Amino acid sequence: MEAIKESSVLINKNYAELLPSFNDDLQSAVDAALQRYLIDEIAAKIAGLKKKEKLFRLKYG
């Protein structure tokens, strides 16, 4: 996997302390969390666009 360092993100100390108890690799845990977040955001965006499309089709046929 290619990684680039463009910015830094602060992780709440409580989360940083808990993550290693589930996964020894903090980076992998953060990557997995970001992946799930992005999938959820993309799914929400698609749902919103489908709703807009439905309204558009009802209005304009």
C-alpha cells in the first residue's frame, strides 16, 4: 500500500490507548477506521443522490 504524508491527525489519547489492545498495529487500526468511515460517507452520498434523482424524475419525467 502506498502512503503519503500530507497532514497530521490528532488521535484522542483514550482511543490511542485502547486501540493496541485490539490490534498491535495502530496504523492498521486507523486505516481500517478510515476505510469504514469513507465507505459510510460514500453510501450516504449515493443515497442522497438517488433521492434527488427520484425527485427530479417525478418533477420532470
